[in-house]
Amino acid sequence: MKYGIYGIPGGRRQPKSLLEVRDVTVRFGGVVALDHVSFDVASGEICGLIGPNGAGKTTLFNCLSRLYANHSGEIRFAGQALGALPQHRMAGLGIGRTFQNLALFRTLTVRQNIAVGTTCRRGTGWLAHALRLPAVAREELAQAARVDELVELLHLGKVADLPAGELPFGTQKRVELARALASSPRLLLLDEPACGLNHQEVDELAVLIRTLRRRFELTVLLVEHHMGLVMALSDNIVALNFGRKLAEGPPAEVRRDPELLKAYLGEPREARVMQ
Ligand SMILES: Nc1ncnc2c1ncn2[C@@H]1O[C@H](COP(=O)(O)OP(=O)(O)OP(=O)(O)O)[C@@H](O)[C@H]1O
Ligand SMILES: [Mg+2]
């Protein structure tokens, strides 16, 4: 029997990590938004990405979802380099995201917004749709079932047929999450999902993220300023400051990192980073 890389029979390379970020640098004129950032996210883990305002967290998300393509360094997802792939391929590849500033279709209903997320899973082409082949009907049924499942899971039943733009902020955030999940991602990028939520909603969000990870076997990269949430949920944490990686490791270690404490507080104290 032939043994290849990592001793796997057949020699087919299995990626050690679902996501590999290598030496990624992004500049906006004189601003270095990301400065040679490298880290890995293992399959199935929740990785918290933290750092003060302007640290480069959203910029990194934009590189991962190919909104920014002009970075140096390399990003690999499931062993595949993203460099050559266009932005519209990301959802189909298995990377879903929510946005720091909500990006819903405000006049479409909740159900329609979520359905948009399923379109990247369409296997039938325009001709099949024009001829209304049976495969199209089967696919539409499967997509509708996925939307129904997400409406129920994210407690959106009562508002499913209302325009998304009319809903309270916390509900709109759940709609965005549902839409990201509708594309059946393997990697879910959440950019400040707790921002603007009250205490009870943050507690519910923590339960929801854990449930979703289990149910859909997700790997999650979580950008969050709510330290209580990120410390409680994350298996591992990557901390950025001024575009540079400052600390990395399990929450219990990272929360004591003197560099990180200095970045947040200007002085080495643990207490407030744990809040
Ligand atoms: N499109 C852009 N053009 C110019 N500068 C940008 C752009 N996007 C981000 N920046 C700059 O890059 C740096 C990193 O910004 P980024 O939005 O990634 O930070 P962040 O960690 O997400 O911050 P926050 O916690 O406030 O959301 C900042 O200095 C920001 O002003
Ligand atoms: Mg941001």
C-alpha cells in the first residue's frame, strides 16, 4: 500500500486545519490593516478573533470572503488556496458570513432573505429552469425545506413573511445568521454577532451558536468585543492589535496575556478582559 503525506493511504493530502492563514498583509495607503498575520483554525472549533477597534478583524474577514483580493500571503480553506478564486465562489465552497453592519435586503421578507442564501447550492442550470424539469422542482422543495428548518431554529416563525427591514435589530441579526447558514457553510464567519443585543439576547446567542455548531458540524470564526461571550464560546482565541497578531491560544491563557491586557487597558490587569 502506498503511504503519502501524513501517512494516509493513497497519498492524498488531508489538510490539518480547515482554515490556514499564512503571512497575510493588507495595506490601505499608509495604513497597514493586517501585518503578516498567520494562524490556523481546526475543523469543528470555535475560534475567537479579538482586538481593539481598528485591529484588522473585519479586514481579515473580508480577505477570507474575498471582498479584498489584493492581500499578500496565502489563505487556504480545506487545503485549497483561495487566491485564484472569485468572491462569488466562496459560499459554494463552504464559507458563509454575517456582516458587522447588517447587509439584508430590507424590502424582501425574512423567508426571501434566507432563500437567497440557498441559491449557491443550486445544481440545475438555466435550461433546466426554462424547461421546468423535475430536478428543478425537487431542488426547490429541498431549498424550501432548508429555509423552513432555519426559520424554526432561529425562532423567526412569527416574522417569516414580514419585510426584513421593519424588524427589530436583534431579529434582523438572526435573519442574517439564517441566510449565512442557508448556504450550508462548513466555515461560518460571524462579525460581532452580539453587537447591539441586550443581556438576555447575548445569553440566547451563546446557546444558539453552540446548537448550530453541533447541528451543522460547523467551524466558526467569531469576531466579538463582548469578552464574556467570546471567552465562554471559543476553543481558541487569536488576538490582533494594529494589524499584528498579539496573542493566540486557549481563552484561559489569552486572557492573561500581558500584551493583550496592555492593548485593551493600557495596563496589565486581567479583570476587565474577562467581563
Ligand atoms: N476600505 C478601507 N479603506 C481604508 N482603510 C480601511 C478600510 N477598511 C479598513 N480600513 C482601516 O484598516 C484598519 C483595520 O480596520 P478593520 O475594520 O479591519 O478593524 P476592526 O478590527 O474590524 O475594528 P472594529 O472592532 O472597530 O470593527 C483601520 O485602521 C481601518 O481604518
Ligand atoms: Mg470590524
